[in-house]
Amino acid sequence: MHSEVKNNGIYMNKIEANLVDIISTEIFPARLFWEEGRICKIEKINKKMKNCLIPGFVDAHIHIESSLLTPVEFGKKAVQHGTVAVVADPHEIANVLGIEGVKFMIENGKRSPLKFFWGAPSCVPATTFETSGAELGQAEIEELLKMNEITHLSEMMNYPGVIFGDEIVLKKIEIAKKLYKPIDGHAPGLSGEDLKKYVKAGISTDHECFTQQEALEKLALGMKILIREGSASKEFDELIPIAKNNFNNCLFCSDDLHPHDLQKGHINLLVKRALKSGLDIFKVLKMASQNPAKHYKLEIGLLQIGDPADFLVVDDLQNLHILETYIDGEPTIEYTDDQFAVETKNKFNTKPKTIEDFQIPAKTGKIRIIEAKDRRLITGSKLVKPLIRNGFAVADPKRDLLKIAVVNRYQNVKPALGFIHGFGLKSGAIASSVAHDSHNIIAIGVDDNSVLKAVNTLIANKGGICTVDADSAEILPLPIAGIISDKSCTEVAEKYEILEEKAKDLGCKLTAPFMTMSFMALLVIPELKMSDKGLFDGTKFEFVDLWID
């Protein structure tokens, strides 16, 4: 759609369209020139144009690992949706492989035209109440933050550590400050004096707001609010109204996006929804492009002279059908880098389990159960009387009271066991080695035999996502760190959709069964969760007993 022209002996690229200038907030027919990947001239022209040029989109916070794809495979699909850059937190692979995993993601991402701006994972492990495969201490954080590819300190999930002055936590924050790199936050529900302490420590963003009230309180203290819409957690509809008066301090993010959702779209879908909500094009594009570029100091273009030639060609400003994606002046929408061999680094040391590993001896009294919520990372907690058979507390599918197990995959020890409500399985079990943040094995099933079968299927494959019933087991292997596939986005998405449909055939009623299950082990988000060491109360930040008199 563009052509070359010769200027003083030098060939320049040019394109003509209506240019949307979000800096001057004007739209005009223009002839755009670029050479060596940078915009060198913009001419206003007197010509009626159909197509429009807009800045490319930025995902302000994402874990690439949650797509189950390598960075290069993620990039192939994302650029088709108009994404030119992502602010990525390699927290998931760091919990498995440490700094080696972070460097793997950085090097792999260099094969993609998509611009990856990586964070140094601040909380590996996320807490001391679970077993992870690695630890990033002060020295590792400093090493990462000194790298050019690392633009920020990733989400500080240990907000109690910030509030109560944990020495290691504060040292990591100070390193980021000394190197003038922003610090991302993660503080669901935090408010009042505790929130003030958290912000005062230097933390500048939050992507965990569930209500407008929470977001407005954080905005008033100077935080940037990332409006999130991922595969499991969807706050867009709740939070987009705050953007009308706070668009300069709002950004878009997906956080966690599974492959079949990435096939459908990315930040472009949020842009369209924001426009339909009544926000004008300039406000929306500021949130989708300018605000993340400014906050994280990203080397991306905003259609200004001297900028990298990163832009989109769209049909119009209502439908926003993406005709071309340019990154550093190169068209990338048809980017199809050949599949290449990936070294499958991993840590999977546990041995196959037995039925006895999943039995819970009966006691008197009631049990605490986790209450899962559709499209939410938070959970509830309640007390119920369990079903007892042959001296053991067992699952009761009639009441949607299912067995949940978290199996330490780094050491060969007994699983942690409990019960969960909200998944709705009527038969079989589902399991995954994607279990935030330490990525131990998590399984949910209607009986001990099904849970055993699912867990041992993953152990045999050294990681993956699976469903099992009495007759079969379906699995998507994840050979890279037990959380990433070495296959293409199309292959992974197709298999993932098969597994998700199978989970729903087993009775699961959740929108995203595997994504929701993966967060049942995320201790830093309340209320009741499951670690490989036992039930954990995320409001009190302590372990609790399964049984209560």
C-alpha cells in the first residue's frame, strides 16, 4: 500500500491517508515519508482519502507465557491485530527457571518484529508460602534491571512486604529507582492508609482494580490504572467509565490471554469497545498507544517526525479494520516466520502418584471450601459439611463440591488437598501445570481416581493441560518450562479449544475453565486459595486448616 520515492539520491518510503495525530488532536489528509525505519516528513495534502493512519497498539501488561506460546509465536498473531508493542512480565517462566527463563524469553522475542519491552519479575517466588522452581533475589533483579531489554520492575505483588517494610522488597524497589525504571503494582482491593504507603514507596501502576471506586482512589494518589480484559479476568465494562475524565492516566492491558482468544483479537478489541462506549478517538488512542509509551519510555512511534515508523492502516475510524501493520517501517501483518526448533528447558522432578495421595481422612466438623467465581481471580470461602465415605472426605458432584489438589512438581512430596465449589464438573477431572505463580500441578475432579489420572498424565508428559474421563485423556503438552508449547499459535489454539470444550462436556460451567483453575493457586489474590503446602487465606496472609470444629 506504500511506495518508494527518491529524495536527493536517497530512497524514501511514502504512504497517503488520513493521519490521526493524537498529539495535536487533529485528523488531516497526509503524505507520510519514512527512511531507515523512522518518519522523516509529514505533508498535509488537499486530497480526499478513505483509509486512515493511526498509532499502533500497546498491551501495557501481559504475561506472554499465559498464551502458552513462545514470544515469536505470540508476535505472529498479535501484529495481525495491530499490536506493535507489549510490556511483558516474564514472571511465569522466572518462577520455573529463574533468570535463565527470562533470558530465554528475551532472546526468543528478538526473532519477532513485535516490540517486546520486558520487566524484571519482582516477586519470584510470589510468596514464601509455596514451592517454586527458582528465586530472583536482589542480585538477580539488579542484573536484569541493568539490561537494555528490561524497561521496568514488574508487578510488586508482595504488597504486605511493601506496607510493612520488608527489607528485601524495599531493596528491589530502590534498585529500580536508582536506574530510573518504573515500578508496576499489583494490589487488589488495597485502600486507605495501606494504599498510601504502597504508592509512596514508588509504585506507579495497578491492573487489579475490580471497581470504579477502587480505581478512582488509586488515580487520586497518582497511580496509572490499567484497564484489563483478559481470558479470565474481565474488568473493562466496570472500569471504562472512569476513562472519560481520567484518560491521560489510563492504559489498556490483557494480563493473561489464552491462545484461542488471541486468535480473535487483542488490544484492538478494547479500542473498538472504548469507542462504542462514547469515548472519542483521541482519548482512546492515547490509552492504547501514547500513555504506555510515555509511562514506560518505550521506543515506539506515535506518527510524529523522528518517531519509529510504527503505525496502522485502517479502513475508517468506526470499524477500525486493520489493513496493514507497520513496525519500524516494515509491513508485518503477513509476518510468517518459519517454525524453528526451541530448546525445551524444564523442571519436573516429582514422581507418579498413588490413590492414597489423594485421600482425605474424615474428621468431625465442617470443611473450608474455595468458592470460584466466573471471570474473576478473587474467590470466596465458606464452611460446609463434607460427604464421608469409607472413612474419607470425598467429592460430592451433586453439590458441586469437587476435590482440588496442588502437587509440588519440583519435589516428590505429598499433594495438598481441599475442596472447591463453582466448577460444576459432573464427571472426570481437569488438570494443568500452568498454576500461577509457581506452576505446580493443579487438578480438580469429581473423585480421587479421576484426579489421580489427570495428575499422572501431566507428570508423564512433564507438563501440559489435560482433561480425563473414565475412558480417555486429552492433553496439550507444554514442554517449555511446563507452561509453554513449542507449536504454532494455530495448533495450540485448536488443541486448547478442544480441551476447553471437553471440560465443558464434563460439566464445567465457567467461561474459561483452565484459566480460572490456574488462579486457584495464586495466593496473593484473596480470599481462599490452595498452595502446594495447603489452604491459604489471602486476606490474613496465612495458612488455614481444612477442617474446623
